[in-house]
Amino acid sequence: MITRSSKYVGVFAALVLVLDPAPFPAAQPQPAISASTQQRSLADVLEEVTPAVVNIAVRSRAPAETNPLYNDPFFRRYFNLPEQQQQRLSAGSGVIVDADKGYILTNHHVVADAGEIAVTLKDRRRFTAELVGSDEATDIALLKIDADKLRALPFGDSNALRVGDPVVAIGNPFGLGQTVTSGIVSALGRGGINVEDYEDFIQTDASINPGNSGGALVTADGLLVGINTAIIAPAGGNVGIGFAVPIAMASAAMEQLIKHGEVRRGRIGISVQDLTPDLAEALHIEESSGAVVGSVEQNSPAAHAGLQAGDVITAVNNRKITGSADLRNRIGLAQIGSQVEIEYLHDRARKKVTLRIEPAEAKAGAEAIPASLQGAQFQDAAGNVVVSSIEDGSAAERSGLRAGDVIVAVNRQPIATVAELAAALKDAGGTIALDLFRGGSKLFLVIG
């Protein structure tokens, strides 16, 4: 099973996360730690690095039981039940990324539903933290404390990481206190843990355990390249497969959290799918990676730029893309109003065009969703319509829809936005046939 590495209350809860080194420029390093770390021992480097990693304790208001009978004092007294727990405690880690402003990066799942957030520094000073903003899709949250004599970690370039590079994970596993583990970058560009989220993980064998979530993944020279986020834990502990959000993605989310208090998704108005070897052969191109444009929304930035169905997008801002999820990450986390340069193939001719990112529409209105799909939430994401969430036991879940499904057509009518989905569902009548992608496979789902 896949477990987020921080949440635990008595026993550690099994959670599943957290996205994308390529789409964002590397953030500028903080000048808080000396850059002259070449040919120094790892112990010397860690003496400067570890003060920037903090412990985070969260007190959440959440009833231990949901049965309303447990709220009845007579019922509790008659059956001699203990007092209902009204608060939940959990712990995780965080990384100071701006010493002057007191900014601390951590995971969304560390501070979700927090009533109170306490930050403890390595020197044992303790502060109450303000939640600046949090984003579930990237699993990134930003805290702020009012403190002096802080030390921040300088940012490295997660885009430049290679498999085999040595890395160190720093955090507070199992509440033991600050702990350092070392390993290598095992893989890059990992995704599919939560397919509806923005994922492009760094995989590492440096031990990450419950309590490490939100901690630092650093290079041997002390540069922050990732925020530790999730583990695969069949037995509830570390088995050598951990994941970190690349700092390029985390810093992009951080910029928006500072500016807006939330991450505002961008779009260009296209639906895409992975470029497979079969598609490449059918299109008579030699490219091995990219995203094939399935449809282009009218009056969208992509339409105005001349993109057409069948075009193959190969790079964004001079960085190659690996597939549709990679493209979704780059466009979805780009600043609204910013411009991106798209490189693509049209009839095997290589072209470039500059597009302006426009805001993604939020969710389809409840009135547009038929009864058979109630309980599902839909969201625009880089020209795709994604099922962002499904309520347990809802009609949508019973119909076979799943969170993370990418819907490309309703009753064979192509759709690229939530607005188009709503219109198509309104005209669909009784039976709804959805063309969708799930986990890289194309499915045809008929809902009566």
C-alpha cells in the first residue's frame, strides 16, 4: 500500500497521496546557507542544513466517531463509554525556505483540517504557525512563523537531477526527533499514485517513514531538491521506496500560495493523450515522447494560436515533455496570465507558438449533473475534464466513475471543458456513454 509519511494517531494511518520537475524554472536559492560546500564532508554540510528542518505538530478538531449516538450523553453513560475524543494530534516535518519572512514549506496532508499548528525548531524554540495557504493537488502547504535567527535551505535545481544522484532525507520520523537518512535518486517523473493530482515525484531509497512528510530531500552539497511526501509501505514502514515533490513544483505552488492563498490552475483549451509508439507510427513521426492533441476548444488560447487536433506537443518553454500528464502539470501550475512557448509537430513539420495561460474553470454546477453522476466533481485541467473527486457510496461511484478519470467525450461528442461537459450531459437524455482515460487506458463507460 502507499502511505503518506506523516499522519499518525496511535497507529499510523495509511494514506495515499502526492507532480513536475520540468515545467517550472528552478527557484532562486536562499542566501541563508553557505554555498561553498564542495569537497566538504556530509557531516559538515548537515551541520548547516539541519537547522532549516522543523518539526510540525498539528491539533485537528475531528470527532473520533461519526455515529450520532456517540454524541448523546445518556447513551455514553448507559454503555459506560469513554469520553469522545474531540481533537486529533498528528505530526510531520517542514522546511524553512525564507528566513526573513519565516516561510516554511510542508505537505498539505500534514496540516489538513488543522485547528492549531505548532512549529518546533532544532534549537527547541516553539512557535504557533499561520497557514498561508495549502493545495491538495500538489500536496504542498505554506506556513509562516514570526521568529528571528532562522536558517533557510537554499533551493537546488530538481530539473537537473539524475538517477543515481546521492540525496539525503531529513525529517522527524515516528516522533523520534530530527533524523537524517541517505540514499540515491531511484527514479524520476513518478506518477499515478493519485492520478487526479499534479504528480511528478522524485523516487528515492533514502528512508522516509511516518513523520517525515514535509521534510527535506537535499543533495550532497546541501541544496533542497524535494519535499518528502509519500511512501509505499506494505507493512506500514519504509521498504526503500519513497517519494518527494520536486522543489521546482513546490516553489511554483508556493509562489501562488503567497500571492493568492491558493493555487489557481491554468489552461490553454486542449485535450491531450500520450504519444504511444503506435500513435507515432500512425502519424509517421520519430518522436518517442509527447502529447497528442485530441481536440481544441473554440476561442481558446490554443485555437487562436492555430493548434489543431492531431498535432503533437513535444516541449514547453524549451523543455521536453514526457506525456499528457507532464503537459497537464506544466500548464496547470503556470501563473495565470503568463506566456508559455509550445513546440509541436504539425504534419511532421516542427513549429513553435507562444500562448497565454488563462484561468481554468472551476467545477460543473450541481444543476448540470444528472442523478446518475451525483457525487462527482469535475474540473478543467490543461484542456482536459478531470473527475477531481468522488463521494464514497455516491451514485457516481456506483455508476463506475472514479476520481482521476479524464473524460474526452459524452455520447461520442468530444468535450474539452467543464462547460462543454455540462452542455453535453444536459443534451444526453437517459443513457450516457463516456469516453474516458483511466491510468493510461481508454475506457468506454455506459451509464443508464
